[in-house]
Amino acid sequence: GIQVEQSPPDLILQEGANSTLRCNFSDSVNNLQWFHQNPWGQLINLFYIPSGTKQNGRLSATTVATERYSLLYISSSQTTDSGVYFCAVESVRGRAGKSTFGDGTTLTVKP
Amino acid sequence: EAQVTQNPRYLITVTGKKLTVTCSQNMNHEYMSWYRQDPGLGLRQIYYSMNVEVTDKGDVPEGYKVSRKEKRNFPLILESPSPNQTSLYFCASRGGTQQFFGPGTRLTVL
């Protein structure tokens, strides 16, 4: 099946810094999403982005489908950005609806 | 309020005692899915359903059953739980491009 690798596994930032999280995948995808899991365990959908670029406030994401990677940018980080960031994909060769998550990037933003 | 609800939120049980974790969504979504989350392993899909009466295996379906008799509900059934099913479980539903997760169920099997 499709492989999803996220990097870095851990990231510690000072408040106000910028960061880039990466998601590499091993096959073509027709669905790619970024999620944030806050320290209380709640999972929130950030972006649906199988290709192209999107922005939502301080967060933006870019997927280069031909090169099989996606980037999540966080600018002017805040302590509330702390948590785990996951990307999840659905392969074009897989069954529709079958979803594979990366292992996540744990972000800690210090005040 | 659009939401996915799961019950129970916490459960401690013993090996072999059948249990059901319920999942319900009020957004009329066709797609629903179950995941388990273990430390260092991210989320792994157990089962998913594209619509009523349509279910399919994810990456870790062994030891689990599901049913989708109506659109809003997607229960997860453990017929004979074992300690390796101790985990944090999430139900999700998806409409269009946005996926909504339930609050999670923390299951401990002794």
C-alpha cells in the first residue's frame, strides 16, 4: 500500500517563529488532508489539498503532486499551535475511501 | 451543531467481553470511518463505509466488526477484545472535502 512519511518527527519553536512541516507519499493521490491534533486529543481538519496551494490565516499548504510531497507552513507560531500535525492520503490505486496517515509531526511552541 | 459523537468516552473491560462503541453523526454524511491511535503510530484505519450497507476494511481490521444500517450511525464492535486492542479510537465522517472527528474513546482491555 501507499507509504506516508512526515518530517521532522518533532519540532520545538519559540513563539513567533515560522515552520515548515513535510509529508512525502509513495504513490499518486486523489485525496490529501492535513489535520491538527491539539494537546487535548481533538482532531481538526486544516486543509484538503491533493494539489496546489491554499491559505487559511497563518497556515498555508502546498502539494506538489508530481513530486509526491506536501508542505504545511505555519507562520508567526503561537502556543495554541502546539500539538501533532498529521497528513493523510488516499491513493489513486487504492480503494476509494481507504485512508493512510503519516506518523505525525509533534510541534511544541514555547512562550 | 454539526458533530460526531462517540460513546463511551472511556471504557475499561476484560479480555473476551464483547463490547460496542457507538458513533453517530448529524451531518448526513455518506462516508464514515474508524481509526485507532497508538503512541508513535499515528492513526490507522480500521474500517470505513462509503454509504449505508457498504463497508470495507482498512489497514487493521482484525478483531473488529462494523455495521452501517443507517446513514447516521456506524458502530464498532469488538466480539472478543484482547489486550492488544487497548488504544484510543476515533470515529470520523466526511462530507465533500472536510472530515470531522469524534472526541475519541479510550479503551483499556485487561
